[in-house]
Amino acid sequence: MKSLKKLLLSMLTVVALTLYICNAAAEDGQLDGLLILGEQGEVEAQLQLGDAYYFGKGAAQNPGQAFFWYEKAARQGHPEAQRALGAMYKLGKGTAREPEKAA
């Protein structure tokens, strides 16, 4: 039981640290850290990269790159990324307009 608690505490610490790094990178306008994490499959980093490119926060607006990163996060089941991806399909932003995929 103690080892399970230690494992859960360790996992929570890693998640909290990852979120902190992602937020700090996005706020500082430096995508390097987010890109590394995103390429390693970190779903929160992928969502934040999508946001950065979609809204132009910390990076030049680039709907194609936003779509790319939202899709990666959505494939991992991230609900915010799934909604963003659906909106992009509906509007045809960063991809061809495909309302049937937006649903």
C-alpha cells in the first residue's frame, strides 16, 4: 500500500512538473520546450502547441501547424483537442472543410 502511494505521488509530481514546464514555455513565447515534449508524445504539450499556433501566442499564427498538434493530442483522447479539431474541420481552418468529420 505504501509503495502504491509513493508511485501515485511520483506520477502526480511528474504531471505537475510537465504542466508547469508547458505553461512556462507558452508564457515565455519559447516553443522549444513544448516542441520537445510534444514530439515525445506529451498530450498537454501537444494541446498547448496547437493553441500557440492557432491563436498566435508565442508563435506566428499557423493553422496548419495548429491542426497538426491538435490532431496528435486528439488521437490521445484529449477532449479540448478533440473539440478544437472538430471546429477546424467545420471551418476548414488548417485543413479542408469536412463537416462530417467535425461531428
